[in-house]
Amino acid sequence: MKRAAIAALFFILNLINWKIMGTTKTYSNGEVKVIWKPELCEHAGICVKMLPQVYNPKERPWIKAENASSEELKNQISKCPSGALSYSEEK
């Protein structure tokens, strides 16, 4: 009984950690890595409207960072209202 309770607690703690940490997907154009956190996305569509050549929800992968310059990506990402999109510079 004690082992079952510990296993259940471990499972719950892992589930909470997964929800807090969430899923992160990355896409690169070689200079900038686009970071997308799907659980934060509000589906405002600003990304698709600003850079349709990069963001296409009907395709997989839906983000093709190589289709825009680093400056275009940074500018668009700065306008993401939910914070689901962010970026990091690649070395």
C-alpha cells in the first residue's frame, strides 16, 4: 500500500511538472531560433498575418523560419500577444 501511494504521488508530481514546464518546439533559420510554447498560444493569428511565408498552421512543420530574415522574425515575434513565441540568437 505504501509503495502504491508513493508511485501515485510521483506520477502526480511529474504531471504537475510537465504542466508547469510545458512543451517547447524550436525552429531555426540558422541565425535565430524561434521558440514556440503551444500551451501559451492564444491563436490571435498575428504571426500568420505578418509572415504567412513562415507560419502556416496547415503544414508540418507549421513554422518555417528559413523563409524570413532574422530581423523579420524578431520583429514579428515581439508582437506575439501571448508570449507563445520567443527567440534566441544562434552562435
